[in-house]
Amino acid sequence: MAASFIYANGRISGEETTLLDQRMWQMLISSASGEEAMRLLGDTWYGGFMQYHSMEDCFIKAMESTEDELLELSEDERLVRGILYRRDVRNARYIWKKILSEDGSEDEIEIERSGLIETEILRKSVKFVEVRDELPLLFLQTLEELLENDRVSTAEVDRKMDRLAAAVERDELIEINSGFRTFVMTKIEQKNFLTASRCGIDGVSRQEVREMLLPGGYHTEDEIAEAYRRRTLPDLLAETPGFEGIGAAFEEALEAGSFLGFERGCDRMLLELLEKGAFPVFGPSPLAAFVLRREMEISHLRLLLAAKTAGVREDRLKKRLPRG
């Protein structure tokens, strides 16, 4: 096992050079248009996937390639489940939302390649009880909750699927080591504070906010909901380990009603945890960290290209992206 991870970690060290560096991010952010940004990407590792019809297809293929690398190298079942079940959560979201909360049709549902759960099982499990036995327990529990009512809203499906996505990461990734426990808890904590602060702008009730929050962060859902009611969210955030560096950005976001700077700070925190976190040199951790870094990079590239296409100013884009 140790010898195999030495080889795997060596491969991943080589793959890390395909991640975009600071100079490339600066060039992408300064590019004059989406077309120019795509030309710049053509000279990077992503250029090998641009034979596909759209940039979105390019990103999907790039992510699949990264996950395939993980499957080839990893011997840790928790890591494989923790990464690939996340793809199954996304497919379940697409399929169950379409069937349960829209027109009930199963036609033209855009899905990704299946992870560990065949997409046909996700489709059929909505209508056929016997198929549900093939779902992992967390997926089964989520579907049963959605089926309690004849019709659910898209917002309710999204809330349930957000909880499922967080549960998958809590159940699988945090058991690898303390570094990933910190990463997952930090990610959930960030999402909860972002959700609560945005709800404050819209005047959402405490109970509604409580239902949107995810378990597994540094603070309980009740603690965050109560701080929301008392308007003391900045004070509670200040108590969160590791969040001292973005407290000012959070207060500024609450005052201005714009969360670009806070989201940027949150993404920077996650990237730093993946790049410099307390992970063993050998073992499954570097493999999982690399996959998550690629996922974040693609998410930021999607944001950048959408902003360039919409004509968003460079200074505003810099306020959101953690690179550049």
C-alpha cells in the first residue's frame, strides 16, 4: 500500500503543474473578452479538451479526466466514494428536480457521467419502490423526504440536495484525516454564514433560515439562526477557528449588501487548506486535495468566462476571484 501511494503521489505532483498559475490567472482576468480568455486557455492543459463543442463540455471532460486519474491511482474506498458520490448528488439533483418539481417529464434531462450510482437507478427510484434498495442510505433518505409531498418546489429540492452533498462529504472525506475534517467543516461554515447573511437582506424569518442551514460546521444551525435573529452574525463568525482573516470582509458585505469580497475570502481559505493543509505527504490526501483544487479551478473559470461574456469590469471580477 505504501509503495503504491508513493507512485500515486508522484503522479499527482506532476499533475499539479497543469493547474493554472498566478500569471495565467492575471492574464485571464485582464483579457478583453470571453473569446480572448478562451484563446488563452487553449494554450494551457485545458486546450487538450477544446475539441468538444463548448467550453462547458470542455470543463466536464477535464473534470472527468481528473476523477479518472483518482480512480486509477487511489486504493482508498472512502476517497473514491467521497469524490464520486458528489457527482451522483449532482445527477440526482438534475433528475429529481425535473421529475418532482417541474413537469414530471424525464425527457431532455442534462446529466453528467454517473459516479457510483447508475443514472437509471436515480430515475427509476422515483417511481419504483423496489429500485430504491439500490440507493445508498443517504440518497434513499433524501428521496423519501422529497416524496413525502405530492409536489415539491425547486427550492425545496435544492435545499434537500445541498444537505445530501454536505452529508456525503461529512461521511466520507472527513474520515481520511484531520486536514479534510477541517476543510469540510470550514466549507459548511462558510456556506451557512453566506446563506444567513443573504437571507438578512431579504428579510427571511428565523425559522426559514434555520431550515436552510447545513449541519456539520463549527456552529450548530440553532446557534447561527439565533445569531441571525439577534443580528450578531459577525460576532459569531469571529468565534469560528481560522475565520479571523475574513471577519472584516463579512461585516463589509453585510453593510454593503454585496458578498463578492466575502466569497473571495472564503474561496481563498479553502484553497489554502487544500494547498497547505495538514495532510500527510503520502496516502489518499494529496489525491483528494488535487481533485478538489481542480474542481474549484473549473468553478472559477466558469465564473470568469460568464463575467467576460456579460462585460463585467476587471476591477469587479478581481473582487470575486481568489486568483489574479
